[in-house]
Amino acid sequence: TTSRYPTQKTKALCKYFKNIINFAELFTRGSTKLSKIVKYCKDHKYKSLIVLHEYKGNPNGMLIKYFELNIEIYFRMIKMV
């Protein structure tokens, strides 16, 4: 999932993840709250959710939520090329 108006860098990173992760789906959240996206994923039996964060147009973080183990992991990204 991405922000309301993702930049080209964020879109490219999302497409990259979609290509390397089997059965991945790309979702631009628009004005949808993250809590509703999490509920949707749980209701539809998704195993995990990846949320990319951006600051001033640059991707700077990634949240991975594993529903089966109820684990959240946050990665901070520095100097994306």
C-alpha cells in the first residue's frame, strides 16, 4: 500500500516489490485508513501486509505486518538510490 499521492520513486519501489514477491498485490490507499486496510487483509486471509512510508517524496520506511504470528517489523531506509 502507498500514500494518497505516491511519488514516482515510491511507485517504482512498489512495483519492484510486486515483481519479486509471489502473489503480491499493489494497493494505493487513497483516503482509506490503515486500520481498514488491515481489517480487509485479515478478513480476506492475507498472510502479511507491507506498507511503504515516504518523506518529502522519498521512500524512507517499510512496515511489514505478519498476521499469522501477529508480528510487526519496521525498517528505516536511508539514501534510496
